[in-house]
Amino acid sequence: MTEIKDCLPEGARKHFIDLRNIRLEAETGKYRDRLRELRAQLAARNQGRSGWQEMEEWKYKEELWDSLAKGYVEDAFETCRLYDIELTRPLCDCLVKATSDLLETQYRQALQMQAQGGADVKIPLAVRQQGNLRSRKITPQIRVMIEAARVEDEKKRVAIGNEARMKEVPKKRFSVGRRVLKGIGSQPGTVTSVAEGPSVLGEYVHEIILDAYPDLPQKVMGCELRAVPPLDADLSGVKQPTVHIQNSNVANLNLGAQVGTINAALQTISGGDAAQQELARAIEQLTEAVLQATLASPR
């Protein structure tokens, strides 16, 4: 016989056993109270023992077994939650088998106790003729209950995993006026506003205006956007052209003085709109290239 405790990791079994014992005491107490109350009512009416009473008492016994079977499964789930035990399919299959074994064992023990004259209630003849019909009815309900718990646990773990992976990915938040490309189609547009905080999914919501649809602002997640690459970024990895300045009057330029003038002009331009900012970056790159070429060229 497979017991429910055997389905759980060894380190979690003691906690389950404690829960099981608490439930057994509580449910057995309720059963005895119901049985005592029924017998007291019949005695007060001076009614002798009847077939109806026998069936009613046996119904109480079956309801006790049903309650214990479902309750023990709930105790197993509570133990799994406490110890963060995944409700895998093998574990759930084990719970189904252990619960079915429990119900069959309870019925066989009731037959043995009745044969020995020690049963608290008698099994009616009609029940004995049908066999353990109650067990066959309750087992599918328990199977559905276990499968529902397994699916819910699986969904929860998938959601936790997705959330963890999302946190690992750097979130994008572009400033207002930034030129961006949207989606796999790389549609160019401009950011007009951005949320102060992330959404439920951890992404920042941007409002952008696509160049192709200037009158239709769109709400877009940061993960759908990427910055417009700087000029010549598409030449990354390709041998860049080299500027050679030698044997000419250009080589005699005082670049030190000119660089200062250019930088001052760039600071003024960079304070303008997006187009002026792009122009400033382009001039800055050109200036650096010319300066590096001059320094590297032989005099």
C-alpha cells in the first residue's frame, strides 16, 4: 500500500504527518458527535434499531472517509507550498494512487472489524453486495482536484520564471525627442513622451510619432524600440576609410586652434532640435577623424 506521506520528499514528511494527525482528530470528533446525536434522537423517540438507521450511520462513516481522503490531499498540497515542492506529474500520480489505496484499506478494515464484532457501525447488506462503491465515486473527484492543483502550480512557476527572465533583460527608456526605430520593420519615429515608471510587465511605455503617420501618436513598450544608430554605424566591422593629410597646405593647418572653435560651435548646435543634434554628432565625428589622421601622418 502506498501512503500519501511516501509521495513527499523525506524532509517534508514530518510536517505532513503532523497535519494529518490534526485533521484525523478533528474529523473523527465531528463524526462521533454526529453519530451520538443521531442515536440520541432515535432513543428519545423510543424507536428501535432499523434499516434506515443502519444506512444513515454508514453514510456518516463514508462521509468521514471522503473528508479524510480529500483533507489529506490538501495537507499534502500545503506541505508542498511550505517547502516549495513542485507538483510534478509523478508526484501527483503517486497522490492519486495513495488516496485510492487509503479508501480501499478503510473499507477492508471496516469489513474485518464487523466480522470480529468490533465495528462502531455496521456495513449494510446492500453496501456489502455492491462492494466499495463509494470509493469508486470519490476517486475521480480527487483525481480532478489533484490535476487542477498540478496545473495551477505549473502556471505559477512558469510565470515566476518569465518574470525573472524579464528582470534580467535591461529595460529601455528613451528621452523625449529621441529618434527611434519601431519593431522588426524598423519604422522610424520620434519619442514624444515616456512614462515615469515601468508598467506591470516592467517595461516603460513610450508615446511616439512615426514618420509615416505624423498625425497618429502610438503607445509603444520600450522593448519594441531601439535607437536610430549614429551615422556610419552600419559600417561597424568594415574597414573604415582613412584620411591622409600630408604634402599639402592643409597639413600646415593649426588644428589645435580650430578644434576649440569647432567644439564651441558644436555646443551651440547640440542645444537645438533632433536634426541639429544629429548634425552636431556628425561634425564631431568628422573632426575627431581628421585630428587623428593629422596626428598619425608623418610630417
